[in-house]
Amino acid sequence: MKSTHEYSLRTQVDKWLAPGLSTPVRVTEFSRTRLGGRRYVCVETALPLGSRALLFFRHDDGCWCVFPPALDRPNMTMGRFSEH
């Protein structure tokens, strides 16, 4: 089992955006989702080939991930088809 530290916002930014010592990282947006009111943060880094940005979502256990908590994700289900 991974510790909460492994899912801290700083650790996730380092993992997904891999900023270097001379590469600035900045928060460009932070707010709450419409569904569930969960926190999210948009982090951006500028690279020689262009900038990259990712959204990080705060989960109930305090961890930050690049995917929203299960309750906030849109669901696709197969409806029942009626035969004619």
C-alpha cells in the first residue's frame, strides 16, 4: 500500500510534469468541481517545446491524483433496448 506522501500534490506534479530545477511550475487555477464540490488544481510548467498543464483532483483520503474521484466521474451504462 502506498503512503499518503506518495500522492501529495508536490509528488504528483514531479511525477507527471517532471519539472527541472530551472523549470518553473505554477498553479494557474484552483477551485471545486461542480459535482461533489471536490478540490482541483491546474498546474502548468513551461518547457522549451511548449507548456504543459494538468488537473489534479483531491480525493477523500487526502491524496491528489490526475483522475477525479469515482463519484465525480461520468458514467456510461448500457440502457435496456426494447425489441419491436
